[in-house]
Amino acid sequence: MLASRAFGLVGKRALSTSICLRAHGHAGVVKAEDFSLPAYVDRRDLPLPEVAFVKDLSAQQKALKEKEKASWTALSVDEKVELYRIKFNETYAEMNKGTNEWKTVLGGVLFFLGLTGLILIWQKHFMYGPIPHTFSDEWVAAQTKRMLDMRMNPVEGISSQWDYEKNEWKK
Amino acid sequence: LARSVRHTAVRQAHRKHEPDFHDKYGNLVLLGGAAVFTVVWGYALTQIGIEWGFSPVGRVTPKEWRE
């Protein structure tokens, strides 16, 4: 019971403390940073953002806001547009508009892939040794005939592609 | 009808949008990148003697191998 009485006193003290602080303005309290306040955002799924886009109105804009309080039929088209632009940054059309970013992305990707090709060229020239002699044209030609003579893979493989009657590759 | 005319007018009163990097250089980057890619790989694939191991079917004329 003693603890709850003490807690009750602490609670009252905290309440009165905070009221005092509010009354004094910012004494002892950190000023609310911009990022902690409700922010304006252009989002398709948020038609009415928490705050208006323009926070500090010029004298002209303030006058317009006053005029807005009267009948809206008195407003001209330009005034209505100006009121819109005070409240919102981009229109939905502007928000949804596509960009040409894909061109930069794709062009950049292709460029760096091209640089990769340069690396391959360097490797072939400076690093790799000669390829085996069994890749030369005469060897491959003789090898191919030997494969066909042996009837290698006759069902669906290489020998099935050769026409043994006409002595040429099947069309 | 008068209201719809006004609506149309409001819709057309857009702010001019400043061209960004992609608007200004996008085409150049795209075509330039494609050109670099084509040239480098065209050279790499055909001119430097890489053996790709293509199938002999339809390509190689068989040659007598028996000695």
C-alpha cells in the first residue's frame, strides 16, 4: 500500500511536470525534429496525405486560402489549380508517369558486360596456351568420318544425321 | 458541360517537368552500351581463336582417316 501511494504521488508529479513543460514551451524538451512530424508523401495508395504540401504560405497564398472559405464558384480555374498545388505536390498523372531510367540501366548493363568481354580477350591472348591439336580442321574431319564409319549413336545421335546413301548430311 | 470543360482545363495545367539524366542521355547510354557490347563480344567470339566446339553436323565434310 505504501508502494501504490508512492507511485500515485510520482504519477501526479509527472503529470504536473509535463503540464509545466508544455506551459513553458520548450524548456528541457527537445524540439520535435521535422522527420518525427507527419510528412507529406506522393503515393498512389494514399490519396490524402497527412499534411498539405506547402507548409509556409506566402501572403498571396494566404489570401487565396481566405477566398477558399467563401463560395468555390467564385474561384477561377487558375486559383483552383493554385489551391491544388498548395495541398499536393504531384498530380496522379505526374506521379504515375514512367521514366526513361530503363535506358540508362540497360545501356549500363550492356556496357559492363562488354568490359567483361575485354577480360576474356585478354585471357585468351595472354593466359591460355594453345588448344589441343585434336581441334584442328583436318583432325575434326577425320574424326567425324571415323565416328560415322563406326555408326556412332545411330538412333538419335550423330550417325542418324548422316545420309549413308547420298554420302552427305541429312537435310 | 461547363464543369467538364473546366475539369479538362485543370487537367491540362501541368507544371513543366525538367528533363532528368535519363531523358537527356538515356538513348545515348543505351545505344553506346549496345555498341560496346556488340563490338567487344563480336570480336571475342569470332576473332581470337576460341574453340566453341560446335557440332560437326551440317558443318564438317568427313575426311578419310584410314592410313
